[in-house]
Amino acid sequence: MLAAILSRLLRMVVVMFGISVITFLIFFATPSSDPAARIAGKNAAQETIEAVRKDFGLDRPLYVQYGLMMKRLFITRDLTSFANRGQQIVPAVAAAAPATLSLVSGAAVLWMLGGILTGITAAAWRGRWPDKLLMGISMMAVAMPVFWVGEMVNLITQNRLHDTWAFSWVPALGYTPFSQDPGLWFRSMVFPWLTLAFLYIGLYGRMLRTGIIETYQEDFIRTARAKGLTGRKVLLKHATRSAIIPIVIMFGMDFGVLVGGAAVLTEVVFGINGVGRLTYQALKVLDLPMIMATVLYASFFVVVANAVVDLLCLLIDPRMRRA
Amino acid sequence: MGASPEQETALPPADPSAGEKVWSRRGPWRRVLQGLLGSPTAMISAALLVLIVIATLLAPVYAKHVAGTDPFRSGLSAKIKIDGKPVPVMQQSTEGLGLGVTPIGPTWGPQYMLGADGQGRDVAARLLYGGQNSLLIAGASTVLCLLIAAIVGIAAGYLGGAVDGVLSNLIDMIWAFPVYLLAISLSIVMIGKSYAFGPFEISSGSLIVPILIIGLVYVPYVARPIRGRVLALNQSEFVMAARGLGIRPGRILWRHILPNVSTTLIVFAPMLMALNIVTESSLSFLSVGVQPPNASWGTILQDGQTLLYSRPMVSLAPGLAIMVTVLLLNLFGDVLRDVLDPKSARGR
């Protein structure tokens, strides 16, 4: 068991190392992207570019640059931005993390509740109108780009209807930390939560419904029925329990990716200064240290989510322990 | 997002005797075709998709003969006639100090039917032109992704050993990279520059750049199940039998592995294309996808971002176009999966 955990940890480190190298190569070693020229700005004189190159240590061999950046990121933690000189990277990421975490965890609660409820309801009434209605809505949810849903939500809540009784409680776009004003924090997050959750309710609901219906073909369901269990018990205790494993796996992955910054579109549309937006802005101005930090931050969550999901599966499904 | 169509599809092992004349007999493909023809959902969604494609292809005709504008040139000083009176496309603001201009809203007439965007261009005409690009990018990147994923997945699954080790680890690594961040990273490095690969030259702003990026980022999501499928096929009785008969590995690959993997690929195609349409729009919305003056549904959404409250139609129209197209693709894809994979259809 200890060996398994250790090898798992080692694998995590290897994957993260690989990701950091890939990111580094994409931005530092792509032939056409000279970081010095980018920092110096458009139409900069050759001397300026050379000065910048020396100033930022970009004239050293690549592996030295990589090593230095990793050391300043993880050990001394004084890595500074290329774009806003003097801005420290680690505090900037730490400051953006709570906003993303609030957005994603709130949405996650909604989409797990909504998705599971949708899936079970649709499976229980399959082929009849509740099923058709729920699956229709789910298909729509999956078909709409999340940022467009966000825009439409803003159009309704922030524009003309904003002054009516229905939406006057919605604050202007932006993020208020929980510690500053819990009430305002909640009110400003309601619609971002709903927007982000909507897509995943559609995905999870569809998947759970299919899973439950497939499980109904299994022998153990027939056995449960033959034992004389009620339909509700068969559905909830037997079919759903077995069909929920893929949902748990998917949830772990999605949650990890989103906390790591994949909620960038929702953050941009609702003006939430989270990790996704930070990454996006860093990418736009090619702020290499910030990019390295945010991408590594994101991959950390993905890798951890992967590991947690694997462990959870072992706990839920004893059959997997043999492998 | 991390969402991906990731269902393992299992076709019953192909009838080993169906060697030479798969197409001419009542083979599995015939059954698939019959299944599709017998499903009203599949037929209606396919017909509507064809209509959308035709409509976007007719964009030049619409722009020239109906709207009478060039949707790629800004029309800031243009005037159109409404009820016989000339109306400027960019209207002076009547509120507040009267500063600034707002593009004309939907006229519901032939000219500027859906209004104008921030540069006074006809949104309806751009919507059709943009549809061409959105569909082209989504389609081409789907083909590219399936092709690469098939090669990678089959190589990893069939060759095994060191090849599998390297490829699987690479897949895992790319998988750990959030799709959107990877796509944005690649776009920023690649967009706005020209590349030359021997005789081929990719000019900056070419559609090939978003096609490449969108085609690449979803490869792991397809390659992984393909690899799993090939591993399972390797152990299947008919492949063992073929081996036992001394048939060359190349022929086994071509005759037995590939036809069985192809169904998995086909099931992925419509869903991947739907996903790619959304991805294209998201990248273009973040201005790292299709580059101006080219239009796509995503770039129109980006144009509409600043006009969201004054001229919501500029955002509403392309969003609805995306939604309808993706919905139809998913509906068609669902039927296709059920037809190709009787196991999942049984429960319905």
C-alpha cells in the first residue's frame, strides 16, 4: 500500500515536471517567439532588445533559465513579472485563488445536486415527458458556449431589468471577497454559479441517466427485483449507486481543471479576478514567469484530482483493487 | 472544459468470415445506414445541418444581392434607406451628451437585417460568412484530431512496449493540461506570424492555425479510448485466430483492427465537431482564435461583447447559430452511437 502511494506521488511529480518543461519550451524556445523582443515591445531597437535580454537573463542557456525560474518560483519565491516589473508572482496567484475557488466550489455543489437529480428523475420517468423535458434542457445546456450563457445572463440581470424588483439585488459585475462582505459575496456569485453549473448539470444529468438505464440491464438489478424490492429502492440503492461511479470520476477531473483556471471564460464574462483570468491576461502579454506559475498551478490541481479520483475509485469499487 | 465525449463504444466483434466483400453484402455498414434512415431524429437533424451548410455557402450571394454590402469592409459612414428616408448606419447617441455612435439595430429588412456591428458591417452577412469559417474549422479539426488520435492510439495499443510507454505518458501529460489553457498558449505563440514548411507557407491569420490548435488539443480524449479498444481487440478471439493462421501483422491491422476501431472514430466525429464549434467560438471570443478581418461565429460574438447592452442582437444571433448547430450535431451523434453500439441502445 505504501509503495503504491509512493509510486503514485512519484508519478505526480514526473507529470508536473513534464508539464513545466512543455510550457517552458512553448514559450521560451519556440523559434518565432523571442521573449526579449516581446518584452521590449513592438518596433524596439536592437540595442534595447539586447539590453532586455541581458537584464532578464534571457541570454543564458535554456536549462539555466529553466532552473533559475523554478528556483525563484518554488524556493526563494521572489519571481517577478516580466510585464509589470516588480509584481511578485507567488502573491499574485495566491490572491487570485480564493475568487476561483469560490466560483468553482459553489457551482460544483449546484451542478452535483442538479446533475444527480436530473439524471435520476429522467431515468425514473424515461420515455415520458419529465425525461424528455429534462433531456431537452440538458442538450441545450451542453450546446451553448458558457461565455455566451454568461452574456445572456448579464443582459437580463445587468441591463434594463436590473432596476426592476426581480434583479435589483444583483450587484455590479466583479468579485467581493467573502471576508470583506459575506452578503455581497453571495449575491455577486449567484449568477456566475448558476451559469457555470448549468453546463455541467446538462453533462452530468445526461451521463447519469444513460448509466442508470444501462445498469438496469444488469443481472443484479433483476435479482433485486426478484427479491421483491420496491422500484424506488432498486433505482436509488442499486442502479444509481453503481451508475454514479463514472460521475464521481468526472467530477474529480472537472473540479480539478476548473479550480486550476479552466473557468477562464466564466471569470472573464463576470469580471471575476480569478486564476483563469490571471492566466489569460498573462498569456495575452506573454508574461512568461506568470504563465509558468499559473500553468503549473493548474496542472497541480489536475494531477492531484487524478490521484484523488483513482483513490476514490478504489474505495467505491472493490473490483478495481485487483488491477 | 474537461467535458469530453468519452464513451467506450463496443461493436460486436466483426464477423471474421466477412472478409472481402463487406460493402456488397448486408454487412454492419448497411445496418448502420438503415438505422440512420429509420430514425426521424437523425434524418431531420442531418437535413437541417445540410441546410445550415448550404446557407453559409450562399453567403456571397446574400451579401451581394440581398444585403448589398461588403461584410469585410467597415461601413462607418454608410447610409441605408428605410421608408424612403436615408438613415446612417452608425447613429448618433440621443442619450446624455449625444456623444459616441451606436450601430443600427435590426431592421428586419434585406439590408442590415440583424443590424450592424461596431464597425458598421452587416451582421447577417457576417453571420453567414462566419458560419463558413466556423464549420470549416470545426470539420477540419475534427478530421485532423481523429486521424492523429487513431494513429497514436493504434500505435500505442498495437505495438505496445516502449512505444506504448512513451505515447501513453505523453497523452497523460497533455491530458493534465487544461484544454483551454493549452489552446490559448498555442494560439498566442502561433498566431500573428508566418510559417514556412518547405514549399508550404502558412500566412499569419490563416485559418490553418486555429484548425491545428483545435485539432490537437482533443487528441488525448480520443486516443485514450482508441488505445483501450485496440488492447481489447488484441486479446479477442478473431485476432488470435488470425495470428494463429500466420497472417501478417500489417494485414491483421488493416483487416481486423482498423474496421473495429473505425466505429469508435465515427461515433466520436459528430460530438467532437460539436465540441470544436464551441471551442472555436471560445478561442475567438478571447481573441486567440480566428483573426480579423476573417469572420467566425466566435469573432462576431467578440465584436458584440462591447455592444452587449446597446445592440444585443450582435451577440444573440451567433450564439443561437452555435447552439442550434451544436444541438443538431449532438442529436445526430446520439442516434449514430445507438446505431453503432447496440448495447447502449438496448436501454432505451
